[in-house]
Amino acid sequence: MPIAAKKTATRTDEVGIEQTKTTVPVNLPRLKLSLRLMHGDEIALGPGKAELLIAIARTGSISAAGKSMEMSYRRAWMLVDVMNRCFKSHLVETAKGGSHGGGAWLTPLGEEVLAHYQAMDAATKQVATAYLGLFDNVMAGKESISTAIP
């Protein structure tokens, strides 16, 4: 998302220290998009599930992935279960623990679905951002605030 243009003025104070004053527009329009892929009434994939898939790929564990997202193992497992049921085959496979250790990993379909979701999410945000400027002059509260940066 593009950052709002800032006006910056620089001056030197009585002691010879350069002071910068930045004027930042307040209440600029911005986007908050959440792309969700639905399968019937269930969210097959959304931002949280995509983040969980990335964490599983990184940690090799549903438990560790959930923990890294401050999510219980039960919640992480339930999200994985929904994803696995919504697609033709599992996105995440697991192996039970024991002497050989357990773990979880993305299947080739899981990697493909995650990549497709990320591409679609980026494209959606890019297109929506291109239209954001249409709202610049119609939003309330177009005042600016000034901030001095030492």
C-alpha cells in the first residue's frame, strides 16, 4: 500500500541544530483487505490459515506452528482439519511422534495452494490499491498534523 505523501521542512535553530518538521495528513483512506476462499459455508483458506501453513512449513510441527502464532494445538489442528477437508487431498500431512519423531509438512498440493493464495492475495491488494486514490478528496477529516523530529 502506498504511503501518504509527507511534506518536510528543515530549519536550523538558534543553537545551530537542524530541526525537521514533517506534516502528515490525518485520516487518509487506507485499505484493510482479508481474502477468504470459501468452500460451501467453510473458510477453506484465509489469512490466518495461510499463516499457519507457512508456520507449519517453517517449524515442521502443527504444535510449534500454533505456538509461534500464540494459538493452542487444538485450534491449529482444527484449522488444518478444515483445510484438509476442503481440498481434493490433504494440504498438511503428519507423522506420529515416537523414537523417530513426529512432525507435519505441507504436501505438494499444500505448497501449490499456498502459492496460489499468496499470488491472488497480492494481486487483489495491488488492484484495490490502484483505486484507493479515488477516495483522497472525498474522505472527512483531511486536516494535517505537524510533528517535529529531533
